[in-house]
Amino acid sequence: MDAATLQGRYTSIHITPRHDLTVADDKTVFAFQYQPETTYDVAVDLQNMTSQTHKLAAQLLDATVGGNGAYKYQTTQTKVGIRQFSHQTKQRVVLKPNEKHRVHFQLRTPKRTTTTTYFGGLKVIEYDQANSGLLRNDVSFVTSVLLGNQTLETTYVKRLSVQRVQRTSQYGKLGFNVVLHNRGPKIVQHVATKVVLTDGAKHQISKTQTTSFIAHGRMTIFVPDKGQAIKPQKVTVTLHTETDDTVKTKMIPQPTIVTHKQKDPHSSAFLFIVLILSGFAGLMAAVIVWLTQSKNK
């Protein structure tokens, strides 16, 4: 199945204040209504445009809101602790042919607060409705929607290709240089890139590193063979972006062999000494033969 035939995108990230806080103060009557939640809805729309049925694992990872530690809201009448929200969840989805599916995730987070001190030392923490929307800047979403060994096509690296694979050595280690070419118009920064080389016997070597892909630029990743000396026939590149993963697969008829042997200065000196000694021994042998022939005469 071609990964490009499956489409995925964010449909919405909503910030919807659900509750209000009311504080009435006439120095004798204190009313406190505790409703601190703001809901974030994250929806991922998937459409299976193939003729096959696939199982999906949709994940929302490391969605964190606010600063560090626990928030404490305290008055003379009630005490409530709100923990820092760090959320991780998974949901299994089955996509039938030509079927659309939406996956929802929700984050409930406290709104921003202000503290007011009244006469007599009474402290009231109020929820600032005007600034609650600023929580949008404090939320970071990272999603990964996986489909077996295939993944969703993303606009950021849609035109990325494997240009060539070369046999080479780096710092005394044998391996392969995998040259990737980004022909797209966008710059992709800080992408976790995994390169896997597979031979005919399905032996694999891999390398994962964080890199950036400049528009219309090339990137080389060195994959050490770890002594396996495989002959790769296929290279698979997996990019973990902020939206989804992209897999590009290319068959390699025969990788270009470019081996750079490092010179050992000690070996060169040893060879030079051996040549000098051999020449000296040859000269001595010639002198002995000449002297022997002179005596015989």
C-alpha cells in the first residue's frame, strides 16, 4: 500500500472555557464557587482511501499545561489541590475501506489565577477569565498516527527522497552514507530521522539522529554496519515530525562502493625501515659474492 493514499490531519484544537468563578464579598458573606476547568479538544481526522482494512494506534504524547509543581487554591472555607497535567493516552481504531474516522483527546486544565488580599488577612484566589485564552501558548501537542509499517504522508516532507547510498568508512568504522534530498519548499527542523538498511536475507542495520532538512537541500546520514557486512537492497527512512510520521522506501539495485581507507603512519614507517634493511642486506650479499669471486681468481 502506498503511504500517500492514506490522509491524516488536525481538524481542530479548541479552547472552550466551561466554567466561571464568582466571588461575593461584603466583608461578612463569602461565596466561593469552585469550577476551574478549561477543556482542550484535539481531533485527528483519518480517511482510509485504500481497499484494505487497517488498525491504527493513535497517540497524544506529552501534552503538558502550565508550569511546574502543583497548584493550591486556598480560602478560609475550602482547600483544593490541582495537580500538574501531564497526559498520555492511546486509542485503537479500525479503519475500513473508504471510511472516515475521528479520534478525540481532551485536556482539562486550570485557568490562570490572581490573588486578592482582603482586610483581616483573608486571601481569595480568583480565576482570570480575560487571560484564560493565553493557555493556548502553554500547550504543546505532539502526535503520532501509525499504520502498520506504513505511515501518513505529511506536507512538510512530502517531496523528500533517497538520492543514493554509498559504502564508506567514518572514523575507522565501515558503513553506508545515505543521502537524502528534500525537494520541498519548506524547512523541516529538529526531526528525529531513522534510517534502516535491509539486505536480501532481511538483515538490518539502522541509525537514528536528530537533523534538519533545508528546502531544496541534501542531508547525509552515516549508518554503521556494526560488523555485519550486509549488502543492502532497500532503505527505509522514517521521519518523526510534529504532525505524523513519513516513511519513504527505495529499492537499491547495488549501492555505490566508496571506501576510504585510513593511512597508518606507523605502518608506513615500518615499511620504509623494511625496505632500507632489505636494500642493505642485498648490498652486503653482493659484496660477499664479489669478494668470494676475487679470492677464487
